[in-house]
Amino acid sequence: MMKDFIIAPSILSADFACLGKEVKEVIDAGADWIHFDVMDNHYVPNLTIGPLVCDAIRPHTRAMIDVHLMIRPVDRIIPDFVKAGANIISVHPESTDHLDRTLGLIRDLGCQAGVVLNPATPIGCIEHVMHRLDLILIMSVNPGFGGQSFIPHSLVKINRVRHLIDQHINQGGQAIRLEVDGGIKPSNIAEVAKAGADTFVAGSAIFGQSDYRQVITEMRHQLASVS
């Protein structure tokens, strides 16, 4: 298991009136990546942001921009996010008819590729595309809205995916990060890490606080307890 834990604040919970400033401040406060949630009001019941916003924040940070596409169909928009400066692009298996082809497209365009598993999405759907993955994102809430509570059963899924990744690496495969998104906060981040996660998306838990550095520091402190 990777021990270099990554904290990726979701700008879904940031102040959109001053997004560039928010991105700078949260990275300066100790965050590693910027998590960029894209919703289309079709695949999920909400509408957020697109490539133009990604392009607008790219000059404000050198941090990795981790784009989570909650849209269907997904292939057409992927090149736009690559051009806008995304470093990682993750898609849902339900958003494409040909997951292997979509992941290949992301990688061929020079980005890291990820798959997103909703709470009810079976793990088996990634078994034959592991060689194309840089990241697996487990949703610990149902996608579509920020500020939801962590689904406890997600810990079982996180642990099973961790074993799948470890098995893949032991057989000579590439490293794959295991990211979790939904209800992550200082009080449960260590438990999620112990289940096998190494990358953590937090929205309202960070952007909902007045002191970003304080909450990120507390998250790091909790993660330091994970052996």
C-alpha cells in the first residue's frame, strides 16, 4: 500500500465567485491535488462546471487537477479537458459503452486514467481494464451532490479494491492509486486509510471551514496514525 497520502479538496464546495483565489489558498494550506467535479444533469441530477472553468484555474496552480466526469456520454468531452489542463480524468463505467476504449483514449491523449465506482457498482467491471488504470475512485456517497454523509459499507469495498490493486502490482502491474470521495473528514479519514485508501477527496470538510490549513493539518495528523 502506498504511504504517500494525497489530499484532494473538491472545488465543488469552494466559493465560485473567487475560484482562482480558492485554489491557490487551499494548495498553500497543504493540499496536494485539486479535485474537479463535472456533472451534466443527465448522468447525475445536478449541473456544475466544464472545460472552460478547468482552463481558467489551470494558470493558478501547478498542482494536479483531478477531473471526475459524471457525464454521459463521456468520450466527446475528454479531449476538451485534456486541452484545458487536466492531469487525471476519471469516468464511470455506466457513462460509456466501451470502458476499455474510453480509458485508452484518455491515456493516448497524455492524461492519467481513472475509473469511478458508485456505491452499487460492482468491482468486477474493472477486472479486465486494470492495465489501463492510474487511479480507482470509490464513491462513498451516491454522486450528484456535495455535503453527503459517508456510507459505512464503503469500507468493505475499499478493502476489496485494495486487495485487487495489490494483487495486480504483485503480478507485475503498474501502481494504481485508490481514491475515496464522499463524506471524508478528519474524524473518519484514518479509518478510510486503514481500509486501503491512499487518496482522499474532501469538499465541505475543507472549504466549509474558515481555516483550510487547520483542517488539512488535522487530516495529516490522523493519517500519520495509520501504520
